[in-house]
Amino acid sequence: MDKNHKTIKISKESYEKIIRHSTNYANSSIPEDQWKMVYGLLSGYSDDQYVYVVNTHRIATGSANEVSLGDQDYIELGEMGYQLDSEGKGHYIVGNYHSKPGFGLYMSYTDLMSLFAFQIQNSDFFTLVFDITLMNKSLPKRNLGMEIYRLSDIEMNPNNNRFANNYENVDFTIEN
């Protein structure tokens, strides 16, 4: 199997943590104009066929239309990588997630640049986008309110006018 096409296997507990993190800031009891986006990292491991997500790590809460990382967030990212390594389980940061409540499932240029920074170091890296408003809707493949993406061409220059469409869906499953 091509390394860039590994299926993602997400533990049910990790999926539920993503939902809880996202719905803390966007749900039916909060007025839509007060919803906020969230950002987190996904840790796990991989083999020749799959990337396994075994845990989530909340990083940041943004505004209604963006979430960005501050200096302290980057320090926490480094500490998280060190902690995962020191646990000796072979786990590392395999992907990130962010919510786009009410915006749909897609990758913005900022999302693509973040993915590029990670995926250039690890071709298995991916981004999970979650939109609570799409849960239980009739989506083409699933009704989980999420999609997973990777860059189609990691060597494409981000200044290329085609870079905005330089991503593809990645197959995934939620595991019990």
C-alpha cells in the first residue's frame, strides 16, 4: 500500500473526545454567533497499512471563524512530543484536528499551510476537520460530521495557484 494512502483508524474514545471538545464551544445551547473553533493534536502510531489514533490533546480555542496557535501552544507541542517519546510506547503526533462549526468540511489555505508544515516531516500526517452541524446528516460517505485530509502533492510549492486545492480525502474508520 502506498504510504500516502494509509487508512486512519480512530479509537472510539478519541472520536468522542473530539466531539466533546468541539461541542463545548458550539452546540444548540450556545447562540451560533458565539460558536468557537477548536484545535487539537492526535497521537498514536502507524504500521505499513494504517495510522492508529489512540488519544487526543486539546491545544487551542479560537473565535467563530478562526483558531490559531500562540507561543505557549508551540511550547506545549514540543513538550507533548517529548512526553509521548518518553512513555516508550512508540506513540507520536500522527495528526491534528480542528472544528469548523457551521462552515462545512474543507481545508482553508491556513489549514493547508499547517498540514504542509507537519506532513513535510511525516508523510502519514493528516488533518481531521469536524463540523457538528453535519453530524447525522446524509453525507456522501458517512454521517460522523468529519472528514480527514492529506496533501495530494507534498512537493507542490505553497505559492502555486493550485495549492488551494492540493488536498484529498483519506479513508478512515472508527474502531471500538
